Amino acid sequence: MDSPCIASCKLNNNKVCIGCFRHIDEIVDWNKKTDEQHAVIFSLIALRKQEFAQYKQSFTATELSPITQQEWQAAKQRIAAAKK
């Protein structure tokens, strides 16, 4: 399944990308996820988009940060641990 990534990666305080509205744990290993996992993630994306639209007036750029290597590695470790 195609990734919803729009190459505008910035994480909010909840570690959700405001470009594609996926949590960092959902971004990591996207191509290894099943169609069922993708469907769940797309449902969550729709909810997050609605939430973002409701509060974006109060949203500030200081709440955003690029995905760091440390965050990426931590997410990969969480995913690997969950599979065990």
C-alpha cells in the first residue's frame, strides 16, 4: 500500500507528523506492515486530521521538531519489542 507521506516530516509534541498524520511508530517500517495494519493507520490518520483542523489556529511552529535519529531508533526498538 502506498505511504501517505508527503515529505513534510515534522513531529508535534505527541510524535505525530503533521504532514501525513502518522505517529512515528506508524511511520517506521511502513513497507513491512500488513494491509490490515495500514487500514487501521489510515483510520487513525483521518481522526488526527479532524483533530488538527479543530486546534490548528492555536498551533505554533515551536511545537514541531524534525524526526531525530534517536527518535527513529527508539521507535524501531519499540516495534521490535512488540513483535516478540
